Amino acid sequence: MLRAVIIYGFALLIIRLGKKRIFGRNTAFDVIMGIVIGSVFSRAVNGSAPFWGTITAGAMLVGLHWLFAVIAFRNSAFGTLVKGHSDMLIKEGEIQWEKMKKHDLSEQDLMESMRLNASTTQIENIKLATLERNGNISFIQQDKKPQVVELEVKEGVQTIRIEIN
């Protein structure tokens, strides 16, 4: 039990030092770090690895993760290498089928994400949809054209134009 308490406290400390990225909803780079650090620390809790060596390895992994994040911030090519890149799935209301196929996304997957994140079921309402590096799909909707209604107050005398957005 003592090992578990110590590892829990130490893990909490180094995760806080490693910022919120490790267990946030981020890229595969962050998810992998969470899995690896959990695996390493579990060995220290159950005693299948040397206690201090495991703590040192965990601290080194968090430090390495932090270093990679700093390098990725300063160097976009390195960032793309460790975090991946985004891909456009819809452009001006048209599905980009090559990108959908590349990421094994079905039209049903895209429609589900549109309903949940863009509150629409009409692809033509979407200006841009992007599969982000963290696996989420973001949407930018088309600018809505205002509907113009013209009303004649008196024939040939006065016309009122009303724009409805």
C-alpha cells in the first residue's frame, strides 16, 4: 500500500509539472505518453520493477514529453512528425472523398460529427470541416445569406426592404 501511495503522489506531482497536455484530449503524442507512464508506474506499485528506477524512468519520460512539446512548439516540422497533421474533409459544401478514404471515415461518421458539433445535417451548410490532429472534426459553417423581403406599402409610392438573417 505504501508503494501505491508514494507512486500516486509522485505521479501526480510530475504530471502537474508536465502540464495538462498528458491527460487532456490531445494528439496521439499525448495519449501514448499517458499509456506509457501508467504502465511504468504500475510496475512500481506491484513491485515487478525496482522502485527508484521506475520513479526515475517516469520522471525522465515526463521530461522527454515536455522537451518534445517545446521543440514541436518551436519547429512545425517536428510538431507534424510527433503530433500528425490536420486534413480537410469538407470544402465549400463538398466532401473530399480522398481524405475520407485516407482516414477510413464513412459518410455516417461525418454526419454524426456534423450533428453533434455543427448542429446541422446539410453538408452544403458547411464551408470547411477539418479532421484535427487530436482526432476531432471541426466545422466552419457557410455564411448565411440574408433573406430579403420587399413589401409595397402603397403601390408605386413606397417599398420597404427587410433583411432576415
